[in-house]
Amino acid sequence: MPNPIRHFLQFSDLTAAEHHWILQRAAVLKAKFKRYEKHHSLADRTMAMIFEKASTRTRVSFEAGMYQLGGSVVHLTTGDSQLGRAEPIEDSAKVISRMVDLVMIRTFGQDKIETFAEHSRVPVINGLTNEFHPCQILADIFTFLEHRGLDAQGRPDPALMRGKVVAWVGDGNNMANTWLQAAELLGFTVHLSTPSGYEVDQTVAGIRSRDSYKVFTDPMQACRGADLVTTDVWTSMGFEAENEERRKAFADWRVDTEMMRMAKPDALFMHCLPAHRGEEVEADVIDGPQSVVWDEAENRMHAQKALMEFLLLGMVA
Ligand code: CP
Ligand code: NVA
């Protein structure tokens, strides 16, 4: 394992060069997977996956990915472990990290995952918190590059993110915060449009300046000239009590074909999923020709395999 231990609690925990390496490695691992070529770089390694919120993609992508790398996983939820019975996070971290090589956590506050990491002997990966979803943005950028950012040899070239425009339409949530971190690190711009009262808080997003994003009150204007249009649910996990209020506030923040027409003709559409057709996105957009949501979902696995290798082995290959 690289020394000192590296965690991936937010996108900016890794440098631009490290992200570049992981994105290119993801392409190599994906190609091997498609050829059914065995690649057991993490043989005999074990990862604990702790879920305090529901998941389909994060669970399947990490679990399948770890098995494909020759390792194994232990799956824990709040309900079936002592985590749900108030065992201190510090104690849980000390115990779990003595038995496994890697930990992935999906939880509520970022502070919880930070406390866990402080007391962990092994790398910790953020599988979504209220504040960030870094694995998703890693996969989203990989997906964008596969479609619009290949070099002459057909490899994803992270430098091609530079100067691109990503339109974010919707909640100033964990996904929006992480897009802002990625933009600052990789040199692209986010056009941000959220309803009033649901803006991104730059301090929570953990970015240094406003140089890498522009705020638009009108979502149509945010989409103008964008290379990628993306959105997310109106109500994230943990905020269900605000559902009705949010449905009213977000009514004009539905990505529809008109918004897509404001973007570049070859713009892509992404959504981390799960999606609610007729709420944050029209069916014609998510099921239409510009949508790459299925590649995006699959790429969670390839990007995270590269991430797990990086955290446990460093820049191998
Ligand atoms: N996009 C995403 O993280 O999906 P899950 O909630 O299904 O893991
Ligand atoms: N913002 C959403 C993403 C789900 C993958 C949530 O936190 O529920």
C-alpha cells in the first residue's frame, strides 16, 4: 500500500495528475473486462462496504469490481451491524480497518466519513455523503472523455476536459458540489442553475474561488453552449421530508428537449440515476439520442476499479 495512506473522501483529495492516471487506467481495465481478460491485481484483498443509505449502482459496481480484481467484499448496513446501535465511529473504524484492506462508506454527514478515516488504518472511499459523491463524478468525467475526449490513439485524454462547459440544472447538492471541485481541479467550467434557496454553498463545496463556475437564475441560459447537460433528483436521500416543498420549487428545473437545444448540437446528457422521468428530466431527454446514462452507470465500475488499484497499489501498470 502506498505510504502514507490515501483516502478519497472528496474529489480534491487527489491531484489532477492522479485523476488523469486513474481515468486512463479505467480505460485499460474496461478494455480488459470487455475481452474477458483476467486481471487479479487485488487478489486476497478485502473491502468493507458500509451503507447507511440505499444503493443499487454503488453497491453493484464496487462489489462486482472488487471480485473482478480478485478481491472480496464484506457488506454492512446500519440495520444489521452495531453501527445502527450507536457504537462510536472511532471504535468502528479501528476495528473494521484491522480486518480489511479498504473501506467504502455511504453515509449522511461528511464529518462522519472524515472521523472514520482519521481512525482507519486503511484507505477510505466516499460512496456518497450529503456533501459529495466523488466516485460518481469520476465515472461521469470518464464517460464524457470516452464520448468526446479521446486522443489520437483512442485513449481518454483528461486534458481535453479543459475549457469544456458542464451545465448543472437542479439542486445545489452533493453532485453539484463535486462537479465544482472537479472543475477547479481539471480546468473546465460549470454553469450552475438552481432554484432560489437551493444554491451551492462555496464553503461546503470546498472550492477556492468562483473562477470555475457561473451562476444562472434561468436554467435555459445555463445550458447555452454547454458540452454536457446534467441533473439529479430534486430530493436527495435524507431530505425526504422536504419532498413536497421541493416539487414546487424545482418545477422549472426539468431538463427538457428545449434546454438540450440551447446546448451545443453534440452535447451529452448525464444523470447519476436513479431518475424520475417527468420530474428533473423529460423521458425524451434521458431516453433520447444525447443521453449516455447507461454508459455512465457502467463506468462507475471501471472508474472505481482504477481508483481501488490506485489507493492500494499506487500508480501500478
Ligand atoms: N448513482 C448512484 O450512486 O446510484 P446508487 O444510489 O444506486 O448507488
Ligand atoms: N443526490 C442524490 C444522488 C443519488 C445517487 C442523493 O444524494 O440521493
